[in-house]
Amino acid sequence: MAIDPVMAEELATTYGAALYGFCRKLAFTRQDADDLYQQTFLRLLAMPARVDLNDTPRGFLMAIAARIWADERRKYARRERIAPIHSGWDVETVAGADTGGGQLTQQELQADVQAGVNQLADSLRVPVLLYYMGDLSIAEIASELHIPAGTVKRRLFQARQLLRQEMEANGYGEA
């Protein structure tokens, strides 16, 4: 038995905005994020009924999107090895406001962190997004991505180290 369309609509209403934000962080472009968002709900509708609304449905939806994204990236990489189409992703730039050399605003800090996360390899970026945006535990991330919990911990640690280095290189953390 598949997921009830009424339940899918309820999930879309309740968690759609958070899921779309997650898709935007994974996919970089609006068109790819739209496709990923739609594919997530299509896959949800085709799944056996196993969404427990008392568990973390938001994280569950984000994990579905992350698996679809990983599948698409593998397909894309395979196609690029066989017949390259173009040189890279159309990444939208993060533009910070000019503060005139004054204090950085919270918005600028968030934009710099987001840009740093966007530069991470997918193997590091997906666990970071699931952990911080999806509020999934390490065990839940490991289960959803089908990797050991130790691997999730290592990837989160590596991502934090790379982000720290990136932020320090951009002048953060200096006295």
C-alpha cells in the first residue's frame, strides 16, 4: 500500500517550505531545486506507507531528497565522463552588503557560512544539511544514507574543520 495522497498533502503543507529550502541548498539552482522537490513527493507517493508522523517526518522528507540528489549526481557524473556537456554548475553567488568596514551583520555571517557549506563536497554537505536543517540525529542520518554512524560523525567533523578554516581565512575568529 502506498502513501495516502491526503497524508502527502499534509506533509507538503506542514514541511514543504523547509523541504524546499533544503532542496535549494542541495541543488544550487531554482530549476533543479523545483525538480528535486517534486521528485521527493513523487517518490513519497510511490513508497509503501511507512511515514510515522510522530517520528521526524521533516527529516524523512529531507533524506528522500538527499538520496534522489545523490542518485542524480551519480548519473550526471557518469554522463560527464562519457560525453561532457558543460564545464560546471551554474552556482548563484552570495552577495554581502557593504558595511563600510564596520561590524559584520548576522545576515552576512549566515551568508558566508552558507557559501562555505555550498563549497563542500556532497559527501560532506548532505550530512551537514541533514544534521542542522533536518534536525536528524547521527543515527538517523546513517540510517537514511545507508552509511555507518561513524562515517557520519567523521564527515560532520571534517565539514566543521573545513568550514572553520574557510571562515578563518575570511577573517572570522581573529581577535
